Amino acid sequence: MSTTELKEEIQKAVEQIPENAPENLLQEVLGYIQDVSNKITEKAKRAEYVKEIIAEDEEVFRKLAQ
């Protein structure tokens, strides 16, 4: 499944939550979605930091590789 298809399936699943679902269950679902979103953001930040470190220390890495 593509990313777009997965997002569509997630959206469909959220839309199927009954209107009379208990508030605590809705809070739990919202918290889970927010946790996933935060983890994605954190992972992207870490990847960017790694890129910066590699760019800054490129010469050192070249010397180590020799």
C-alpha cells in the first residue's frame, strides 16, 4: 500500500468511530495519533541532525575511510 492509500485507510477508520463513543476512548485515540505524529517529527529532526554532523565532519570521515 502506498502512503496515500494508508492515510486514506486511517481516515476511513477514524470516520467509522461511532458518535456515541466514550470520551475516554476518543482521548486515547487522539493521544495515540498525536504520539505517532510527534515520533515522525522527532525522527525527521534526528535524520536532519545526522546529515548536519556528516556534512560538518565530512573530511574526518574521509580520512577514517582511507
